[in-house]
Amino acid sequence: MVTLRSVIVGAGSYLPERTLTNAELATMVDTTDDWIVQRTGIRERHIAADGELTSDLGIKAARAALADAGLAPHDIDLIVCATSTPDNTFPATAVSIQSGLGITAGFAFDLQAVCSGFVYGLGTVDGLLRTGLAKRALLIGAETFSRILDWTDRTTCVLFGDGAGAVVIEAQEQPGAMTDRGILTTHLRSDGRHKMKLYVDGGPSSTQTVGHLRMEGKEVFKHAVSMITDVIKDAFRATGYTARDLDWFVPHQANRRIIDGSVIKLGLDPAKVIITVDKHGNTSAASIPLALCAGIADGRIKKGDLVMFEAMGGGFTWGASLVRM
Ligand code: ACO
């Protein structure tokens, strides 16, 4: 039976020019390259320039995704920007990206699910495309976490970076089988009981300030692997696929040890895992599309490949999406 599927037809990314190495961080807080590499796998991250906004990063990633898809801005009728570091409290960063691209039709909004934003975005865009509310979407993960870090707190400031990644997703008729191209299944979860384990200590209605990121790192670590693997197993159950069927695993890039723990628990082949956390740090909602673009750019991820995306982040929120490219 013919089915409308949401197919990724282009991807693009952008990283700010400036990189910040662990050695430089060691001159700012009491830390070492060894400690950061051993505990997280991170070696460097990119930091947005003064005046470079989340929307600026998002626009560059979106342009690259459109070029990859061979499409023009006016071909897009939906923009979803997953971000926790918007330019302003409102309007949505997505509408700034919309105007930056010169798009005046369709609709644009932000999605806030912290590090799970891109996977939540895949589920949201899939729903909107399949119900006919839009035909072709830009899903962007864009973040400037450097702006909400406490640069005197060594337990958090070493972990994050800035960047943006985008995909163009198009509604296409497919045969209606698990061999279809497109988003095959998405599973999203949240549990607000954990909301104070990873949060920002400010906001319009509480402090009228932006605030800084605070985290109980051990608590996040303790829950991460089981939450991620649970939701991936849901995606396997829904499609009949198993770990052996995956061509690529594109996880949220928070911490190398969380990724390795998930890979072992799921019995995945480590050679099929895309890793960028060493070069990007944790770019929150941008990390998955940045990793996807890295895998496409060097020829590993190809059209027709079966790819598992997963993320877990503040809230806690978590989710997984199984996509045939
Ligand atoms: N450099 C040197 N020492 C440090 C640093 C640092 N940057 N940060 C903390 N330490 C010290 C601590 O003060 C502590 O010292 P003490 O023993 O004298 O008290 C020691 O290192 C151990 O600290 P722990 O917090 O126990 O270190 P742990 O092994 O748990 O590693 C880490 C910390 C890396 C944050 C880990 O808990 C983790 O990876 N948690 C997951 C957090 C994460 O990935 N968050 C991202 C956002 S959520 C997401 O995207 C999934």
C-alpha cells in the first residue's frame, strides 16, 4: 500500500571558525587534556564569534542542506529549529532563519527538547509532513551553548561546543514497506522527575535572566545508557530490524563513554558508529546532524543506508529514530 514517507533529501552543517582545545581550556580552569579526553573523549570544540548568533549558524547549515538537496529556499514550506540557545526569548530562531533565507511562505517554529531536539524534530516534522500540513521541511539543530556556560565551572564548561546541522525532509510516496526510504519509526520519551539534574538556572519567568547550565554529571551518566538503549529497542520492535541490520549508528555526541556503553549494550558493531564528539564536543541539538554530515561527507553514509539516530538530554528527554537514507 502506497505510504507517504518523510525522506531526507539533503544535509548540511556549519561550525564556527574558532576552535577551543583542551590545552587552552586548561589555562582557563583547573583541568587537563588527559582528564577531559579520558572522561569524555572530547579534544576540541568550536566557539561562535562575538555577535555570531544561533540563527547565523542555522542559516549557514540550512543553505548547505538546500545546496546538497539541489533545492532553493522557496521550495521549503516548513522550518523547525531545534535549539535551547535561541537568539531571543522570542520570536523563534526559526523565523529569523526563515527571513535570513528569504522565505516568506509556509511556517516556522522552534522546538525545545535540549540534546534530544533533533530526534524530537524528526518525529515532529514526520507527523506534519505525513498529515499534509507541509510538503518539504528544513529541520535544523543549531546551538551556541558557549553563551550559557559558566566558564569558571570545570565540571560543565569543558563538555560543550557551538555548531549547526540541517536536513531537508520531503514527503514522498513510498511502497509502504520497511525497505522504504524515509523515517520508518520514531520513539520519544521524557520524564520531568529528572528536570533538576541538567538545567539552566535562569529564564524569563523565573529570574528574568538567561542563566547558566548546571548539571549533576554522574546522575546524567547513570541514566543515559539505559534510557538510550530502551528507546532504540522500541524502534527495533516497531520495525522488525535488529542491531545487525543497521548500516550506521549516529548517536547524540555528548560523551564517548555514553556512546561506547550504548554500543556494547546493544551489541552494535563499533565500526558502524559515527563519532564527532572528539572534534565538536557536545553541541546539543546540533550534534546529530553534524555527525550525519560528517558521515556523508567522507562517503560512509550513503543513499539507501539504514541509520539509527538517538539522543538523551535535559528534562530528561530521550528518543530514537530509524531512517532509511
Ligand atoms: N577537570 C579535572 N577534574 C575535574 C573536572 C575537569 N574538567 N571536572 C570535574 N573534575 C573532578 C571533580 O571535581 C572530582 O574531583 P574530586 O574527586 O576531588 O571531587 C573528580 O574530577 C571526579 O568527578 P566526577 O564528577 O565524579 O567525574 P566523572 O567520572 O563522573 O566524570 C563527567 C564527569 C564527565 C561530567 C561524567 O559524569 C559524565 O560524562 N556525565 C554525563 C554528562 C554529560 O555527558 N552531559 C552532557 C549533557 S547530557 C547529554 O547530552 C546526554
